[in-house]
Amino acid sequence: MSPLPFLRRFPAGRIAVVRLYGPISGAGRTADLVETLRRSRTSRRVPAVVLDVASGGGSASASDDLFLAVERLADAKPVTAAIRGTGASGAYLAVLAAHRIIAAPTSIVGSIGVISAGPRIPRLLERAGVTVAERRAGRLKGMGAPWRDETAEEAEKEQELVDAIYERFVDRVARARRLPDSRVRELATGEVWLGDRAVELGLVDEVGDLERAVEIAAG
């Protein structure tokens, strides 16, 4: 197996295409992708990189980790992103550091926002005759446990974390896309747009496909 599982190998002097497909998780596949980006950055055989994107996002921390890896890569080599199908939420964040972002006209772009969700099933457990014993040290330890309702303090802390991640996301978009913070906040509602509309909003640079992204990277 190739040590670069996400890297489509080309002869020396050709563009490398790195695929960002599917959900962005906190470990495993995402860690492999970060390593692929690192090796692409240090390889003399790779003069430029195209990020082939088809993902609706996922873990906030993993997405930001990918952003940092792309940012380091873009400091060393030309990087172009091509959004095919979907480049939303964490996937959009991940490719913000690319020098140019291309989107298919009917691709889904955006979803600038953060969500934290989980089931609360204490009444279901009660009906099933199930009880959960919980011993804690630290009043916020176990925050998010599904077997009980959250406390007001836990809800406040959860919102604080979501807001902090949201602020970082907005800042990344504003700096990468050279948009005023106030304008990004108008767009950061969690909604999505088609690729051609995303161009008009300044979220991507032009409408095109993967071949167009390769042409740009090669130029």
C-alpha cells in the first residue's frame, strides 16, 4: 500500500491531487490526510497541490487541524481547492487556506457555523426501568452525559465552547477570503449556497471543475 493513501501520484514535476472526501473525523483517516499534506509539502516531486473536495464537514477540531495543515502547505507551494458536490462546514474551513478555491456551479458551499448536539434519554431509561449510577469529581465532569438532563451551568459552558469555535471559524473566513468581519457574520448563519452564488458572495473564487483547478495549479 502506498504510504500516501490520499495522494494520486504523478510523474516528477506534475500536480498532486489530494482527496478530501466524506466526513471529517477526529482521528484515523483525518490524521492520515494531515500526514499526506505534510509529505506533499516536503516532497520535491510535488510542485503544486490540488485539494479535491467532496465533504460536508465533521469534527470542528479535526477540520481546524486540516486548515492548519493546508495553511502550512500553502506557505510552501501553490494550493488550489476544487469543491465538487459539497464543500461545507468543516470541509470549507479546511480548504480556506488554499490560494484559490474553485466550485462546481451546482456544488454546495458554506454552512459557516457550529453545532453541538447529543441525545438526552433519561425518560426513556426510566420507562425501561434502567438507572445510571454516577460519581463525579469536578462539577462539570460528565457534561453531555445522555442519561440525565443537563444543568443550567453545563448548558452555559457548552454554549461558551460553541461560541468560541464559531468566533475562530468567522475569523478564519474573514482573513482567508479578505472579507470584513461584519460581512462574514452576515454570511455565517449556517446556510449554504450553490457554487455560482458562492462566487458572488466572495466565498470562492470562480466556478469550475477539478480540471480547471489543475490548470490553475499548473500555471
